[in-house]
Amino acid sequence: MKVLPRNEDFERGVQSPKHIISVSALVKNAKGEVLLLRTHWRSDTWEMPGGNVELGEPLDEAIRREFLEETGIVIRPIGITGVYCNASKQVISVVFHAEYVSGEIQIQPEEIIEARYIRLDEHNIGQWITRPQQKSRTLDAMKAEEMVPYETWEVNPTYNLLGRLHHHS
């Protein structure tokens, strides 16, 4: 019989947290307009492109993949502008600032209703982004002058830095 290691949290009935991690990114065009989209399941609001991180996927790779899938545009993440928590749904949302690299807007109609660049500011944001948690994270990303560094590490068995984003304004 295999003896499992003692887990005091399990014995006390405390569950290990299981959070979903989502990523999104603020990307502007040369005119300073923000790329936003509307999805079928949240058609009441516009939002920054993004989605859920897959198991073991670095966050910067996840936002590149999600952004490309949703908009057809290749981006380069620069840094993180905010981290947000939906305590009801156990979702941690990480917002990146990113630069446009290449591509034209091309949506997947099964998921996305429309995507386009919008001139956004504090005064008109409510006309586009109707959900308060989306509004605050978009405004934070638009105002961010400094970004939080992001690193991806692999430990197997030595420490190996796979990537680092760090941006000074």
C-alpha cells in the first residue's frame, strides 16, 4: 500500500485554490485608437482582445495567441499594466500593454461579432465599454506610464529564465 504524504490543509477540509487565468492586451494604432472587440457571449460591451491561458502556457505567449486568434493581428507584449481578480468566478485577469507587429483585422465569426480601432478616452469610454470591471482595466492600461515586469521560468531541475518583459517609459 502506498502511503501518501500528510496534507494538513486537506485534513482540515481546506481546498487548494484553482483559479482561471485570463489575459488581455491594450493595443493602439498610429492614430492612438484602441483595438476593441465584441463577443457573442458579451455582446453588450466592447472589450480588449484576450482569453484564457492554457495549462503550462506562459502569459505572454497566451496573449499573443489569443490576440491573433480573435483579431488576426500579431502583437508584441511589452509589460503588464494591471492584475484583476473576479472573486465570484475565481478568475485572475492579467492585462498587458502590447505593440502592433503585423496583420489586418480578421475575426472568427463564431466567437467575435466585430473588432475595430476606436478613439477612446475617459469621457466616451462608457459608450463602448459597459461593464465596470472592463472599463477600469482599460482605463488603467491607457494611463499606464510604468509597467510591471513579467518573467517566465522553468525549473527542471535547474532554474531557466525563458523570457522577461520589462519596459521603462
